[in-house]
Amino acid sequence: MTVTQQPKVWFVTGSSTGLGRCLVEYLLTKGENVVATLRKPEVLNDLKATYPSTQLLILRLDISKLEEIEAAFDKVKQVFGRLDVVVNNAGYGIIGEMEDTPEDVARTMYDCNFWGTTNISRRAVKFFRDVNKPAAGGRLLNISSMAGVRPFPMTGYYSSSKFAIECFTQALSQEIDPDWNIKITLIELGGFKTNGRESAVELPLNPAYNKPTLPSVIFRDYLAKGDNNGGDPMKAVAKWYEVAQLPDPPMRLVLGQDAIAMVRAQIETLTKDVDASESWSKDLAFDKQ
């Protein structure tokens, strides 16, 4: 006798476009139940017309607003009574020199990329532990970037927000009780062909940086030419799905050959810096009396 596995309930932020939209579509074809959250629910009207409300719940959610996060999780409890996987995908970037990035622009991005992600994460842990059946647990996937390991010039504030998510996620995974059966994975993405740049805030070039050999000019020229080398986003989200099925998933999943290369380069840089620092750290204890 074959036992049919019950569909999981997935909560996905940033479902309107890009990888978030791809994930929602992929999960629906797999027969999973999906809570698709986004700021403009009407963007998913095509999916709403295709899938029953018992499988697809579309919720308006601005993750920078704590009250909307609470309302979204309350709605999930009301409709499904449980939650198996939360995917923190929402976020956007700022392209420009850090010197000229207005503080309010950077803070607004942090409200989404950092505070939104961390508030969703904290609420997910609480739901997994207190609402799901005892020890049923859950899976939390926090979508990061290779830029959160090795920063890029011109994306300093974006990179720093991903660095912060890396730190938060790793610390959170160390705090939770293993008996809760909550598994957390950071997904450090390389480049994938999406329309993510459309949501980025692009600032004008500071004339002081207008030198052909500086990263500001090189990076802007690269963006102007367009990049056709990104990976297939549907293949990326298929990997997200796979890692969420593992009984003991990795804490960190580096996804994409470019991401692998960047993370390895950062490891090499850090190793050299640590090796060079070792002699500086000798004889720093208090002298014996």
C-alpha cells in the first residue's frame, strides 16, 4: 500500500516577479499549497484564475511593516492550520557609490532586506514551534547572495544587507532548540536571469568616480551592455525545493558556479588575512607577575 504524502504549505515572500514568481509556479506544479505574498496581489491574477483557493492563497504583504507580517501569519493559521516551509525571498538592491547614497534610501532598503527578512524569520520560528504539531518543526530558507559573502563595488549597501542576513541566520540557527525540528538554510545565489534589476534603485554617477579604470564606470558599462550569462531561474528554485525536502539540510547552500568562485575567492582572501595576522596576535596576554 502506497502512502500519499500530504502537500506541504509554503510561505513565499517577493512572489510578484523573478525567482519568487518562479518558485510559486514551480511549487504549484508540484501540487504544493502556496501562500504567495507580495505588495500588489493583482500581479498574480493569472495564477489565481488557474489554481483553486484551497491550493493558492495570495496575500498582500509589505515585509517592512510588522503589522502586515503578523496579519499574514495569522491568515495562514486560519486557512491551513500549519506551515511547513518559509522562503524569505523579497528584497532589492541599490546601485551607486556608497559616498553618494542618501541615508533614507539605504534605510528603506534595509527595512526590506534586513528587518523584513529577520522579522519574517522570527515569526516563522514561533509558528513552527507553537502552531504546528509538537516536533513537526519547519523549514526556513533565507535567500542571500554571493554578494553577502564577497561584496561588490557599486552595491555596497545591498551587499552589507546580505552580510547582515548571513550573520542573523547563522546566529538564529545556533539559538533554536534541536528538539523543535526547525531547519534553517542560507541560499547564497549567483547570477540568474531575472528582471531583478528593474526593482533596483540606480543612482547617478558621482563625477569624482568617472574614471575608466574605476569600478563605478566598469560596472555601469557592464550593466548597460546587459548580461546574458545568468543561470536558469527555474532550475535554481528547483534546487530550493530539493533542499527543503532533506531531513538534515545544509546550513549554507552556495548556488551557481559564479557564486562558488566568489565564495572560494573570499575564503582565500580571509585565509591570507588571518595568516598574516597571526604574528600580531602573539604575546597579547597579561605579563606574569
